[in-house]
Amino acid sequence: MTDEPASLTDHHLREALRHLKEAQDGDLRKTNAIALEQVSNTVSMVLREHSEDGE
């Protein structure tokens, strides 16, 4: 079961949006650091995939 790179990128970007939505819906004082970390990780994964695709 292999995903196409564009599909993986789409998945990770949707995950980032979901994390941001959860942070907005919750108590931002408690979830802000976790949401930022998760979004950062997601964006890093997307960038890593794009750099691997270019090699």
C-alpha cells in the first residue's frame, strides 16, 4: 500500500489544519504548545517529502 507523494502531502497538510482547528476549539493556553509542535512536525514532514521527491 503506497501513497502517491501528492496524496501524502495533501494528507499532511490536512493534518496540520486539523491540529490548528483543535487548538482553536480548545483552551489555547493548554493546547497552543502541543498544536504548534504537531504543525511544525507536519510541515517538516511535507518539506522532507518534497526534498526527497526532487532527488
